[in-house]
Amino acid sequence: MANYYDEILDEIESLMNEGKASEAMAAVKKELAMPYIPPETETKLKKLKRDLQYQLSEKSGNTEVSLDVVLEHLEGSPEEQLASAAALSKRNLRDCLPEIQAWLQKDPFPQAGALIVEAIAEQEIGEEFVWNRGGTEYTFLGDGLTPVSESGGFLKAEKLLEEWLSNDHPDLFEMAKTLLVHEVYMFLPLSYEEEEGQELALQMVKQVSEMMDDGEIYKEVVHQIDKNERMN
């Protein structure tokens, strides 16, 4: 079975070989923004990021893209939105709050929106935002959000996935962890409570197990949980 992260790296390198440096950079920044990355993969992603920064600077003649250009691309294609959101998440969003507030109301590309909302939470911005996501509007105060990396449900689910899968099924653990990160990002601006962590982790195990082994590992995990509960 191909490792999920190997596939991501191959996809990024393919984009680079096709001359799609901006899309490749968007993919790199998306992965680096995740709360968990295997150390070896993180090292490779950082090297790819340095290579891409060089490529993009060669094309633009400038290593620092202006805020105006980033905001302009925020209105572009899904790939451009993702790249711009990743770039903005590393900046002080207070420098462009009106633009961010207006953009979130336009039903932006969901993954790009999630990156920006996570950055708003991390920067504890005490302003009101309205995020139109697929026609549903979420109104929230930035400093009232819980960043993904601090979510009780996420941390509990992450710990359980490690207990259940990391030793005997490391590949499934990586896949389940990736699904978990995606799930909690796309759940923003809401967050999972700690007591929801076990059910959340089980959902991730079920998804990867049904894809990879017709649900056998999921059944094993459920059986072990039931056994532990009976013993307690």
C-alpha cells in the first residue's frame, strides 16, 4: 500500500515538474499547516518549500509578495485561494480585516476558508466574522474560537488513534490522522468537545478500515473497546 504522505509528496513533485509552482506551493503549505506531520515528511516538505520559494522568486523577481497581490489571488481559483490563504495565515490578519471579513461572506473555497478561520482563532482576533460556507452562514468572534490544535475532541481522538493503530497499523494510523485533521478543520468554526473524541476517532478508523480491509480493523477496535468497558 502506498503511504499517504508519499502520495502527497509525489503529487507536489508532479506539479513542480509540470511548472505549476503556485499550486505545488499551495499543497505544501496546506500540509505544513496541519497539526501533525511525520518528522521525515515534514523535513521533505520544508525542502520542497525552499525549492518552490526559489522557483517563484525567480519567476517574480521578488521573494516577498505584496499583501495586495495575495489578497487579489484570494479571489481567484480554488488553487489560488488556497495558496493565498496559506500565505495570509502566516501574516498578521489585522492588517487586512475588512478584506478577510468580506471574502468569508462570499462562500470561498472551503479548505481556504478553514485555513483563514484557523488563523483567526490562533491570532485571537476580537472581531465578528460571518463565514458563508456552502450557503450556511456561521457568525463568530475570532477570539471565541478554539484552534484545531487545542480542541479537546481533536486531542482526545488523536490520542486514541495512536493507541489503537500506531504500533500494529502505522499506515492506517497516518491515514486516519489525516482524515481527523481534515474533519476538524472542516468543522470550523465549531469544535469537538473532549467527550466527543472517542466517537470521532472511531469514525476515522471506520473510514480507513472500510477502504483498506473491508472493516476488519474497525471491528477489532470496537471489540477491544467493548472488552475494556466490560472489564471496568
